[in-house]
Amino acid sequence: MTFEKLVEIIANVMNLDKSTLTMETSFKDDLNADSLDVVEIIMEVENEFGVEISDEEIVNYNTIGDVVRSLDENI
Amino acid sequence: MKVYIVKDADKQSAIEKVKIAYANDVGKELVWTYDTQGKPISGSCNLSISHTSGVYVLAVSDRGVGVDIECQSRHISPKLGDIRLWTQKEAYAKMLGTGLTREIVNSFDGDDRVKTFDVDGKYWLSTCSDDERVEIQRL
């Protein structure tokens, strides 16, 4: 559930096919996401999931799996 | 500060061109490495790097410096302002070395140390530094 919602957001922000996204997908290495992409994704995630993500946490988000695990822990 | 702009070259070629230009300008070799956050660090000066499709920019100064370049046509959520403002936030954050904090993203409202340039009607380039002189070179 979390994963599906999250890849929907990422696919939207970055204009990608969501079927290419997996838990191991790295924002920087696989998607070439830059800071603007990350900020937009985080903004949508906070909106969708009703959470607030700190700057310290964002630094640790390398893969989609990292975000999923963090969100699941918070919910 | 010196700002070198390289268009239509891959990253490696761009880096080589910058190093040659710098050596010509300053008579010294420009060497740098990256820290764990991907920030360029050099023993002899301060550096900031930015690249986006088709263009690579490197700024060098003896004062702290931040630089960012983006395509003017790049889509950005209206909640974040416009892409020109975004380059200012990035340049500012890079000069401070903090990275883009939530505070900067939400509350940055301009700063005297930030200058913004229109590059070829295609890109916004922002620099941020206490170094007021900005010498831009196209390579």
C-alpha cells in the first residue's frame, strides 16, 4: 500500500513509468533525481501521508525502500 | 569569483575544459574532490558546481560560494515558487553548506549576496557569495 502510493507520487513528479520503480531504486543513481525532484517528492509524500519529514531523515533516503520503511514505521 | 559555463559537453570534458581555463587564468592547477554529501572541496579555494541538461557550471572563489543552474522551462510545483527563485535558494544553500533545509525552501526571500543571470534565454543561473565580483566565462 505504502509502496504503491509512493511510486505513484514519484512517477508523477519525475514523469516516469511507475512499473520501472522498485524498492531498490536509488533516487540519485537510478532516477538521476536532483534536489528539486526530492523536495517535490517529499512535499507530495507529506501531503498524501499526512506526515512531516525532517531534514535529517531526508538525508538518509537513498532508495524507495528507505522511504517506504520510514513511512511504515511512522504509521 | 570566476564562473565557468560549459555547454554541450559531457561532464568529463567539461571538467577538463574548466581546469585548462582556470590554469590559464590563474596560473595554478585546480584540483578538487568531493565530500560524502557530494560537495566539491579543494585545499586552495572554494568551489561550487551545478549542472543540468546540456550545461555544466563551476564557480570558484576564495570566499564561500554557491551556484545553481536550471532550465527556465523546467516544471516546478507552484507551491515552491518559480524556477528562477529556486536557483537562488539552491545557490544560497550551497554557499552556506547546509544543503536545502526546509527553512530555506519555505522562507528564503532573497539575499544581497545572490545574483541571477539569464543564460542564452534558456537557463537561470544564480550565484551566492560575499565575493561581489562575478566573472563569467563561456567555454
